Amino acid sequence: MNNFVFHCPTEFVFGKQTENQIGELCNKHKARRIMIVYGGGSIIKTGLLKRVKDSLDNEDIETCELSGIQPNPIDTKVREGIVLARSFKPDLLLAIGGGSVIDTTKAIAVGYYYGGDFWDFYAGITKPEKALPVGVILTIPAAGSESSGNSVITNTTTHVKVGIRQPMLLRPVFAIMNPELTMTLPEWQTASGISDMMAHIFERYLSNTPDVEIGDRLAEGMLLAIMEVAPRVIKNPNDYEARANIMWCGTIAHNDTCSLGRQEDWNSHAMEHEISAEYDVTHGAGLSVIFPAFMQYAAQSNPNKIAQLAHRVLGVADTGDAKADALEGVKKLKNWYHDVLHLPVSFKELGIPNPDIELMNTRLHKLKGDILKGYVELNKDDTFKIYQLAL
Amino acid sequence: MNNFVFHCPTEFVFGKQTENQIGELCNKHKARRIMIVYGGGSIIKTGLLKRVKDSLDNEDIETCELSGIQPNPIDTKVREGIVLARSFKPDLLLAIGGGSVIDTTKAIAVGYYYGGDFWDFYAGITKPEKALPVGVILTIPAAGSESSGNSVITNTTTHVKVGIRQPMLLRPVFAIMNPELTMTLPEWQTASGISDMMAHIFERYLSNTPDVEIGDRLAEGMLLAIMEVAPRVIKNPNDYEARANIMWCGTIAHNDTCSLGRQEDWNSHAMEHEISAEYDVTHGAGLSVIFPAFMQYAAQSNPNKIAQLAHRVLGVADTGDAKADALEGVKKLKNWYHDVLHLPVSFKELGIPNPDIELMNTRLHKLKGDILKGYVELNKDDTFKIYQLAL
């Protein structure tokens, strides 16, 4: 186990009707001026925005709004938000939505104090030193951004989709999580969210760091819980209890609970980012396509951890042949994505029968370098073959 | 799943040589005057105290010391600490040790600002509203006090051993955790610590709240990890990796990671507190005596959760007969405590062949009321029988 620092000071307020505590929570954090960031009209239609503003009004908190954040959030919207924030001068940014809204809000939070263009942080030119505090009302369990220090933004000029990881600066100060708010999500979005959180766990789990038994067991526990309740959520979107389990899993899948003290492998996420940056597909659906392909490829040279996953989570009997068991596990995972979550497991099913693999692969390595390090080392040829396996 | 609030802002600095960061960490928390609290001479002998003071000296931080905290920590020492603190006026209390030292430090932290006697909080007469910040350098993984909001103190006049739970006030601001520091622990203390952390998990796991799949799976994961690495630690006290896994398990076993949204059952802990308050036994050893007896008794009327534990953690095959499986699980757990941890599983083995059950039972119900609510309801007769089962 490697040395680590774990600091997740986010206050989680979880359960029914908790959004009504927003005024009280902002007060506790001494926030008197709040900029609300959200996506489309759904939170207006459901009355959520009104309830939130009523609660803030009760505490005499002033607000302004930035709406229209789209899935796979973009740089231009961040800049719009920074301009608005600099004019309104909020002391807290409140994201109402899922990963795209929260990630945009975090980008505004760091951009607010920076003299140059915020993209400098995402391009790795410099690191943020200060950020406005971010609060969250979560409506889509998926990205785990409500308690992570991460933010992923797409550059509309260069088509680069890239993230920053600043756990000391960007973990939200609070996250209100009411599973009732997720009941109106369409099946496709629910399923993609589940795929996203599973990927966050896999990316921590697939590690060569030895002796991380506690992290492995926690990761397996999360996956077992997700795979147990997911069919209930898909069958009955109004199953509060199943929604609650999924929602909490999405948070701890990404707040480092199961990743401490180990090397991680985020190459599949990077490979997917190229797909969604080019074809604007839902991130979780891109992941259900790329992950089995990545595992199938990695199992050839480094099967052990994938075999362990197969044995402990995917119900594969231990035959003593790690590679065979790992491949059997990948098959089962693929079927599960397909049969239970009704998600695509190939480019074809994703609606992209002829993806431009050459283009995505070139962009991937331009961004990440010639060799992607991780559970297995991947050069240009390896990642090309993984994209091909996903056809 | 019930509504919950989870807020664990403790910063964990985990790994080799991390104690050398203490000066830096105190600086970060703007602490210029620190009162160090510790137990006996072991941290002097090992040089730990000197290293800590050197690191603090380097940052020009002033210190005073309160030593001599004993296992099953007592009220009189807390009062001594409050007097010292009021004279020294520290801006942070630094506990170096295990649960007893940390719990004493927390009691001083709340007593410092209170006009009356600190015991008022433990007697339930009033609640603390303010506390000095507490930092920790952990040397004994067991109590989980390094990230919990709990503190347990024994009243030397009344023999009452009782805890307070103030997660918003008493979670330490940071915890330095170097597994190397635990290598000098004798087997007995290591084993008792493991028993304590397992009890913390059982007490959250044994719940009638339905649909807490994620909490169950995390709890089972922690137990599986503990039971996997414990034999390594017992066999080779210098196994850093196994020590590291155990140390982190002890923390998350008690910081509510696996208990969110459910009713818990702390009756076994309360029953053990009567044993250690009267006979001054090691807490974890008292728990390995009382827990199997409690589970054996509870399995008669409410076997399901214990059977689930047996199936998923203790390697008992599912025969379809929950009660039989639960009892088989308890038998296996008892054998494991005995054979792997070399801990007592009866009063006799604990060196108390004729415990005064009547006395302990009377004190228990005087403190907790006629009926102990939880996974099963226990009246005076029930708890008497559980003590008897442990003979």
C-alpha cells in the first residue's frame, strides 16, 4: 500500500426532501450571495428550482442564475459563467444537476480568481491555487463529482475533452442528495450513470499495487451492491430504496473511498473521452463499449486482477486458469451491461458503425503521450486494437 | 435507507514516516500552541515523542504535555487535563496513542470551554457546543477514535463507563497514521484492536433497517479484508502491508462509512463496558467474549442478518435454515477469535471464572434503561442470559 492523503470534507445531506435544507446549509457556510448553475428546463418543470429559491429567499440569500449547461460540458459555457460570476460576486456557487453541471461549476470556481484563461488549468499549463466554494444539489447519480475534486470539460475548438483533479481545492463543501429527485430520469440516463460509477470503481480496482486488500474488498462490495440493486431501478424507476443505494454508490465510487494507497488506471476513461468528444455520446454508454474491450485486451498480458473481479463479483468459478476466468468475467460483464442495463457494448450498438479510430487514437496519444501507463502499458498500437475490439 | 448526514472532515495522512509531517500539519491548521496528550513511556522509548517535538520545534510551535493516560481512561485524568489546558491555552490538542488517549483528549477538548464539570456531557445532563480542535498521531489501531466523533470515559467514583457521540464537534481535524508505529504492539494488543474494529462493524451491520445493501456490502468487505490479513499480522508483527490494511480498516470501521442510513445496535458494546469498568479488562478482549454470546442469543429470535454474515463472510453454506446457519456462523467466529487472534471467548478464558453478573446487569440497565432497543430488544432477563452464555 502506498502512502496517501485522504481528505473529503464534503458534508453529505442525504434522503427525502433534503433539498429544502438548502437555505439553512448556505447560511451555515456563511453564503449570502449564490450563483445557481443548472442545465435545461427539467428542474423548472419539476418545481425543484422554485423550492430551492424559496428556501434561499427564506434566509434572505441573493441569487443569480446560469442555465443551459449541456451534457459533455464545454469551455465556452465556463467562460460565460466566469463573466457572470465576476459581475455578481457570489460567495458560493450552487450546482443543481449531475456531473456536467457540477464540473462546469468547478471550472467557474477556479477560473473566477485566475487572471488568464481557465483552460490553462485543463491544458496543464498551470495549477489553480484558489477556488470559490461549490455546493451541490445532485439530480443525476453518475459522475461522482458531488464529492470528488475532479472536473472534466470539452474544448469546442480543439475537441479535447480533459479533466483536472484537485481534491484539496475542488471537493464541494456540501452535497444535498435526495434519491426522489432521480426518479424522473429516463432509463437510458439511469443506466449510463450506473455504467459511469462502475467504471470509476474498475479504474481504481485495476491496479498492480500489491497488498491493497481493504481497497479491493470495498470496491468489490460497491460493485456487488450496484449489480444487486440496478435491475430493480431499471424495472421500477420509482423504487426509492434502490435509487438511494445507487445514488450513494455513485458518490463513494468516485470520492476515493476504495482507491487509497494504490496506483490507478484511468486509460479507459481517457479512451472514452475521445469517443464522446468526437461523437457527443453519453459518457456512461461510451464506457460500456470501451471497458469490456479494454479488459479483454488487458487480460491477455495481465489477467490476475480481472480474474479476481470475475471470481468475487461476476460469479465466475475459479478454474485455476486466470486468463480464461478473466475472459469469462469480461463476457459476463458485457452481457450484464447489455441485458440488465440495456446499454450498448460496441460502436455499432452505440450508433457509430464506422468510427474514425485513427483520429481518436491520434488525439488520445497527442494528449496523453506515446505510452499510457497503468494496469497494462498501452502504446498507439495497443489502444488502436482496443478501439477495434469495440467495433 | 433512512435519511442521514455524513460529514467526516478529518484529513488522513497515511503511510511511512508521516509523523514527521506533524509540524507542517499544525502550521496548516494555524496551531501555534499545542498540548500533547499521551500514555506511558513507550513513545519516549521508541523516540516518537522526540521526533514529534523536533518537527514542532522546527515550526516554532510551543508545547506542553499531559502524560499517563491509562487504558479504559478515567474522569480524574480528564479533569487534570482541563486544568492544564486552561493554564496553557493551547489552540490544538494533539493525542499521540490509541483510543484511550484520543478519547481523553476529546473529553478535555469539550470540557475546556464548559463552566460545569465535563462529566455532565457523559451523564447526558447537557450537550457540548464547542470544542478545541483535536489532532491525532495514531499508534494503536482499534478504537477508530482518530476519525469518529465518539469518546468513552470511565467514572472512577461510580464505575460507569459511558460514551458521547458528537460527530459534528469531535472528529479530529487530522490523523497521522503510520503503520510502522504499530509494529511494536504486543500480540495481545494487536488482537484486541482487531476484535474492537470488528465489533464496530458488527454493531452497524446488525440492523433491521431494510434496503441498506451498500452499507452491508461495505461492512462485509471490511470484515473479509480484516479476516484475510489478521493472520499475517499475528504471525509476523513486522508485516508492514498487513499492518497498513488493519490500520485503515480500524478507521473506516468506526467513521460511519458502513453505517449510513440505518439503525445501529450498540448493546454489545454497552454490555462489554460493564465488564471492563468492573474488571478493567482490555476492551477488545471483552468484546470477543460478549459478541459471540450476544449473536448466539439474538439468532434465536432474529437470525436473518447473522445468517447473511455467516454466508457472505464466515464461509457458511446457505442451507435454507437461517437459524442453523447463523449459529454455525457464530461458532466459526468464536473459533476464529480463539484460533487466529488467540483471544478469550468466555469469562473463564478472560480470567474471571465467577463474574458478578447481577452487579454488571443492574448497572447496565440503570444506565441504559429497562429495555435495550436494537437488532433484538433486550430486557434484564435477556442480558442476564447473554452474560451467562459467555461464562
